[in-house]
Amino acid sequence: MSASAASPSGDFNASNVAAFLNESWTREHQLVVSGEAEKHGVPKPVVYQAVEKAWSGRNPNLTQKQNAMANGGNFLTEVRKQLDSTTSESQK
């Protein structure tokens, strides 16, 4: 992509922007992976590592219970009740 294609214009073209960003990211990523970035004096980026694992499943309040609804009821039980009531009403 040339510099003129990446310069702003009156019309916004999302596909051009996405292509430009993907191309730039890919180029920078390859420089870091290959080690070429450090040869040019660019420090290697630091990858963020969370101290605690918020979604590890150790906290029972954060884990999901199978078939649970927001009110704590069992979703499948409620669906069965609804189906049973509609089938019994239609048989009358």
C-alpha cells in the first residue's frame, strides 16, 4: 500500500484502513519475532502478564453452573414446564 493510499481523504474507507493496520502490524510483528527490531535500536515490547487469574475458576462466584439462569433456577426445568403446559393446553 502506498503512502498516498493511506493518507486521509474526504471518504472513509474501512477496508483500506483495516488493510493498512493489518499490514503495519504484520510488519512490526515480523521485526520483533525475527529480532531485527533490536538491531535497529527498537526495544522489544513487553508482553503483559496478569498477576492474578481472574477467570481461573477458583472463585465459585465467577464460575458458571450448568443450565443456570440469572435467578439461579434451572433453565431446562423451566423450559420443560413451559412445554408441558403448552402441550396440555393444546390437548384440551
